[in-house]
Amino acid sequence: MVDDYTRQFREAWGRVEQADLAGIPMPDHVLILGTGGGSATAATLLRTYLYDRSEVPIEICQAYQPPAYLRRTTLVVAVSYSGNTQETLQAYEQAAASGVSAVVITAGGELAARARSYGHPVIHVPGGTPPRMAIGYLFMALLGVFHKLGLAGNTGVELAEQLGELYAVLAEGARRWGTAMPVTDNEAKQLALALRGHIPVVYGLNPNTGAVAERWKRQFGENAKVMAFANLLPDAHHDEAVGWEMERELFGRFFFILLTDDQAPRVLQQRVAATVEVLRERAGGVRVVQARGRGRLARLFSLVHLGDYVSLYLALLRGIDPTPVPMIEHFKAVLSRS
């Protein structure tokens, strides 16, 4: 799947271009409903991409109910790959009943049926993929909604150029980090080997790469079946960094990955360098990973793509099939009995 991200991203954009959103009024803010490694991750990546582009506030709701500020000038975008996510269904039902404008992104399920009953437009994405690996479908559908409604803060020409670079960077990533590339020249395989026996801690820059750090953490959990943690810089320097003083025999289990971007403000790059200097004295390992590309879309997803490969290789090193998620299914079974 990761080898074929370019096709997934292209296909998703083609689908959203055909969507009819003419009846959606201009909102004064947007609330995205969605949870998990596919929907919520796509939403946080979109918010990062539009951080200094969109003048409309974007909030993300992963709860069973929408926030109290919901009003008729709100645009709700409900995202659930399966269409059966409990939290999203309940929040959408409450939001739709209040009379807000809404758009639904899904591969089907109950969410699509409810959207049709309310007369809300549905952007259908192809099913049959683990939701976390449908990131291209979900992100591009979200981006397309914002672009069609004039909320993406860029022209069609500018966005087309960024998409072209994104596709090229994804194709290059598949070549650089795919299974055919040997360990000696494969950053993803090297990092997976370094992580073996450690607990990953992923730091992203706020706002440049923070959403990607969260993506890496989620992928380590679902694909490699290992606990992982994520935080933001400079935020972590104000509290979490004090925990770096814990017993060295414990702290040595942690392997820190810093997702950086040379287009980030100089003060953030200085903080990365200082973080590396301090952690190398104590942690089990430290690695700085640099974004690739010129435009923000390419840079964001170059890091997403690499992280997906790393988590899959780590799963293989642990002798684990990355696809099934038995603990999630077990938890759902326990929850259904309560």
C-alpha cells in the first residue's frame, strides 16, 4: 500500500473534483468530525497545511458529541472511512439535527446512509483498505472540500503545482524506502533497525511537523504493535523535558525521533539542535529526520511516507503482521459487553 500512495492521492483528487458542493454556504468556521489513524490524522494534517493559509478557524472533534458553539454558520465535515465509527456517527447525528451545513467523506456504511437522509453531499472514497493506510483518500478529499469552497487559501494554479510535486515526492519515497532498496541505502530500514528494543518518542515542530509526529506514534501502535509517544517542540521544553532526568537505566529505553523542516523558523531549528545535544547524553538513541521537497504538501507527506515505512519494517523485524489490529477488536468486544 505504501508503495502505491501516488496512485491513491491522484485517484482521491479526481473523485473530489467531481463532487457537487454548490449548495454549501460560506462558513465562518469548520468543525471536522473524525477519529483514529485515518480520519483524525487526515484532519490534523490538513489543519497543519492550512495553518497560515485559511482565514477560517478549523476545529477537530473526536468526541461523541459536537461542542456547544455549533451554529448554522458552522460547516461540519464528517469523516469516517468505514462509515461506522461510533463517535463520528453520534456527533454527526447531533450536528445534522441542529440544521448545520455538512459534507460527509466515507467509503460507505451507516454514515453514508444518514447523510443521504439529511440531503448532505457525500464524497465516496474506495473501500477495502485499513483506514490508517487510506490517508491519501481521506486527506485529499478533505483538501478538495476546502479548495472547492474557497477555504484553502491558494489558487488553482498554485495548488496544481504543489500536487504535482507531492506526487513526485511520493513516487521518489517509494523508490528510496521500498523493499527493493537495500539497508545500506534505505533510511526507513536503518531507522527500524535502530528502534528495535526501544520505545519510540517522536517530536514534531509546532506547527510545522507536529501532526506528522502524531501520525508516526499512531502507526507504531497499529502497524508495529509497540507503545510510542509524541509531543511538540517547543511545548515539551516547558514540562516533559524535566522527565529526561529519570533514572538512566529507564530513560535508555527511549529512542527519540525529531521530525524537522529546514523551512521552519530559525528559533525552532535551534531548539532541535539543543534537544539533540541534551538527549544524546542520556537517551537510548536520537535521530533527526528532515522533510523533503519545496512545497508544504510535499514536505508534510515526505515525512508521513517515511514514518509509514519505518513502522511496517519495525513490525517485520518483530515478526508481526502489521495489518490486523487484534487489540482494537478485543477492546470492541469487551466494550460491547459493558
